[in-house]
Amino acid sequence: MRGSRYRSDVSLPPIRRYNGFMNVNGRHYRTIWPVEGRSGVVSIIDQRELPHRFVTLDLRTVEDYAQAIADMAVRGAGLIGATAAYGMWAASVMAPGDTKGFRAFVETAGDKLMRTRPTAVNLAWAVGRQLDAMSGENWNPRAAREAAQRGASDIAEADAKMCRTIGAHGLGIIQKIRLQKDKDGRRNEPVHILTHCNAGWLAFVDYGSALSPIYAAYDAGLNVHVWVDETRPRLQGAALTAWELGSHGVPHDVVADNAGGHLMRHALVDLVITGADRVTSGGDAANKIGTYLKALAAADNGVPFYIALPSSTFDWNMDDGTAEIPIEERNAEEVRYVRGLSRSTGRPDEVLICPEKSGARNWAFDVTPRRLITGLITERGVCAATREGIAELFPECVQVFNDMV
């Protein structure tokens, strides 16, 4: 990554959770944090290296931030948004000192960042907030730089706070299932939760969305077990979710993506929780490719299916997710090759899994329609995945869409 360097490359230590925060080798980490004394510079956990190496990386220039998002050194809706917010701070630091040049530079930087990942709405939301903050200072470069720094910090802090609250609200759902299993004489059987992709603390600034209720339940002493979808083609479930859960001590098993229906058919799943990269004002949800199939299997087998998200992931300007949400198509080589540790050398390697001349397509997301979603777990509570249900929790935001139609 141009203009960046590795800050550390250490053997992979265990994670322990302390007062709701993630610690690596006894040190508290968030997924992104400003470098003290260096304006516009942050460090990130390079998620491309997990689960086999723990590596942090500096981002200095707008190009660094854009490449980190595009190449998935950072990923997950909340973290993409926070990274973009810090990227706009970096743009303000790099921008010319005259008002006209400053404004043109940061607006161009915002466009560059928003083009990196089209599906996650948090990205455009964060860039828009930063541009509003800087324009509110009449584009005065000095005042706008200070506003951008405050804005990035506020977005990161709000992300962590929202995710922590999501965990508290989702805990109630798991507790109800636990109580019902106890009444049914299945006291020794864990609450089996299936999740897809990674929506843990690595996908946000801290805590996570879909995993936050699971951490809250485990920390409260509930007997839980997680089925972790491997999540082809980038394997975020096997690489990231399993790393998080295992390091925290949460019982889990990695399963092939297509195993979910079989598990539900045999009553081995009590609950499905996933994250989302964009949810419309009517409740349709875009998430990692394969989520829609899990929702179909859950509906067919009477398994509750929840989406966990902070309000920054809502797109209040959209209603029909299938028709309106842009679906990113990534490089086909991600499908053709699998990356992991070589059994023979013990080093990272990529392996071609199809005939050399076979083509491939790589849609990164799909849309789960609201009719298949039991509920949405947000920082304000749990609601139905309907316009009416969402409006009960976010009346001031749903009104934005109503005013447009």
C-alpha cells in the first residue's frame, strides 16, 4: 500500500475481552485509531493477514485510505464508515490552504472514497457527514480541519457505543430462547446461533453488530454455541469470526456455507443473526452473498432470522432493496483462488481451485427481503423489518423518505 508501512508483525496472541473491549496480547485494540501527534494518520488492523498473523498498518494519504477499503484491509459496514471519516480528515490535512482549493480537494477525496465499495451505505454516510461539518465552517481550511478531526472521532465513538447497545438489546432475544429451552427440558443444550460473514468487532470500531449479542450472552453466563459459515469467497467467517469467537472462548464450529439448511432441517439452529451493509427504510437488507439463502432456509424451518445493525447502516432514501441497492461485483480471482496457510510450508499461499481457463463471477452481496426477516436489532431496540416497525424506533429518519414520495 503506497505511503504506508507495517507497524508490527507479531505471532498471533489470544484475545481477551475486558469490560466489553477487545485486547490483544494484553493491550486494548480497536480496529482503527489515530496515531498520536500525526494529523490525519491512523493505524488499522490489517484484516487480510488474519487469522494467521496480527499486523497493524498506517494510513497516511487519501490513496492509502481508499486502497485499504477497496482491498479489504478494513471491511464491514461500520469500520468502512469510520475509515472513510478518518480519510476525510486526512484529506483536509493534505488540502491546499486557500478556501477554493481546499473545498475542491476534499470533495474530490470524498468522491474517491465513495467509489471504493458501493454497497455499504455507511461509507457515503460518513463522507457526507464530514463534508457537512467542513462546509459548516464555510470551508475555512483551518476551522474545517478541526471540524473533520472532531467528526471522525465522533463517528468512531458513536459506532462503538451503538454496537455495545445492540449487544444489550440482542441479549434479550437469546435469553428468551434459553428460557424456552430450559422449560422444554433441554437445559444442558446450548442455544445454537448461526451467523454469516463477519459482523463482530473487526467489522466495526468495537463490539460488532451480529456478534455483540453473542458476546453479551456468553459474558452473562448463557450456554451458547455458534455455527460459523465459512463465507466464500473471502472466507470472512472462517478467518475472522472464528478467530474472534475462539479467542474469546465462545464455543463454535466452522461449517461450509451450504450446511445451514441441513442444520436447520435437523433442529440444530435456534437463531440466525447476521449483520448488514445497507438496510432500506422498508426493511430490506443487503449483506454478504449467501445471506438470502440462509433467510429462505430459516423461514422454511421456522427459525428466527435477525439482522443486527447500527442506524448508520439504514439508507433512508431507499425502499425496494432488490431494485435499488447497488451490488458490488468484485474481482473474479477471489472466486478462482483460495488463500490460506500451506500445509506443506506453513506459509500463506493462494491455490487455484478451478480449471485455469474457467471464468468466474463474484457478486459480493445479496438482498434479503423484509418478509424473511424476523426483526432488526438496533441501538434503539428491536423492531419489525417493516416501514412501520422501523418508524417506531426512528420516526425522524423514516420521515425523510416519506417526504420524497
